[in-house]
Amino acid sequence: MHTVIMTLLLIVSLGLIILVLLQSSKSEGLSALSGGAEQLFGKQKARGMDLILARITVVLAVLFFVLAIAIAKI
């Protein structure tokens, strides 16, 4: 059981890394520090592929934490 959960954790973590790297950045460099706060806190809805990537990332992150806790309990 430990080996199966550890393998799943490895697959989920690699998928999470890949999905985070595929997402587009939300700000341009240091613009948030130099007066670009309206862009940082503005209401921008993700659309299309960004929305799908964001939702899959959330699911994989939750799955990662569940599997990590399961490994710790075993």
C-alpha cells in the first residue's frame, strides 16, 4: 500500500509541477511593486485554457496534500 501511494504521490507532484509551469503569469515583472496594484487586485477572470489549467492545478494540489498526509499516517 505504501508503494502504491508513494507512486501516486510522485505522479501527482510531477503533474503539478508541469501544470504550474504551463500557466501564464498574472503580472509583468515588478509592476505590482511600482504602482501596478490595480492590475494585481483587479478583477480578471481566467478564460479558456487558463481556467482549465487553474482548476486542474487546484485538484492536483488537493490530491497532493491528501496523499502526503496518507503517507505520513502509514
